[in-house]
Amino acid sequence: MICTLEQAVAAREEARARGVLCAVANGAFDLLHVGHVRYLLAAKELTRGGLLVVGVNSDVSVRASKGAGRPVLPERERAEIVDAVKGVDCVVLFDEPAAAALLEALKPDLHVKGTDYTAESVPEREAVAGFGGRTVIAGDPKDHSTTDLIARLKALL
């Protein structure tokens, strides 16, 4: 379900009432590829059947971090594609360059990042620890990237 932050917070509260884990994964998810899918599936697995909320960077925040010409796909389409991945329960768009405000609002048990990070290099790790959550790394090795995919596609043109 693509939802507002308020709806995601309500889903988190329902999950807590049921006694299940809540995890938040986040990213731009521009040109979804197998690395993204494996990351999201691994994040869901960490919840042990609980709630997976995925924060998708808005067009404004992707452009600020990736530069002109990005994102390739508009935010609503990227959110819809992420929402179609098995195990994703809620998708929330956010404008900030990092997910700290999203995490502060949701206060998940787990903040899940991909293998291009270590638990120590995740920018939001201190904020997550501050509300009692854990930062964890999941997914396959960082052998896939949207930037590389765009370069390969350009080479074909």
C-alpha cells in the first residue's frame, strides 16, 4: 500500500499491538533491479512475518543526491513498483536526503540498509539507536546499481 507517513505510523502501531517486528528499508529505487528486490526480500525476512515499511526518496531528494537527469522514473511510479514487490507492506515517499525524519516518526525495531553500507556507516544509525532500534545490513553483495544499469543502457544506444 502506498500511503502517507501518518498511515504508515498507524500500521506500525497495529504491528506493535500484534507483537510483531517493524522494519524500515529506504532508497531511491530508480530503475528497480534484482539487487533492490533481494534487499527488500531480505528486509522482510528480518521481520519474521512482521511489517516492512519502505521509504522511497522523492524526485526532489533523488535529484539532490544523484544529480541532473535523475531519477529516471517519477516518484509515484517508483513507489508503485516497490509496492508490487512481495513482502512490502507500506511505501512512503519522503523528501529529505536521508531517512532520519522518517525513522524518527516510525521508530521501527529495525532499520535495514543494503550491503553498500556497514552498520557503522549508515548515517541514521545514531538516531535509530536513540529510540531503541537496531541498524542491520541485508541483501546480496553490491553487484548491481542503477547508475551501472543506466551506463549499460546508454552504451547500447
